[in-house]
Amino acid sequence: MGRPPQDLEEPDWAKVATELKRKGVTLVLLCKEYRATHPDGYGYTWFREQFRAFENSTSPSFRNRHEAGAVM
């Protein structure tokens, strides 16, 4: 286990999502930019997990489960 982060400021996840849509931009690149401005901040694993949680909360998906032939 690594050391706990000293800088607990989170990035603007909406801005990260917008930047990620640009050509050539990856989550790794955005995490490196975050770490450049917050050297004592969170690591890549946390960054990735928090971004995925943000994506899931803003655009939830619905899975319609049904039995085949139940409506007929």
C-alpha cells in the first residue's frame, strides 16, 4: 500500500469528461495533469475509479430484463 494523499482536492469531473471526448486525450493523460497540479494528491487508480463512479451517476443505464415469449 502506498502513502495516503496529503492533497484531498478532487478534480472537476464534468470537465474531465468533456476533455476526455477530445481526440488524443486519455484518462492517463488527464491524471498526469492532475498530479502535476496536485503532486501530493490521489493516484491513478483512485482517479480512474472516481471518474467511473461519476460517469455511472450522471448517465445511468437501464437493463430491461424479460422472459422470452412472456408478452405473447
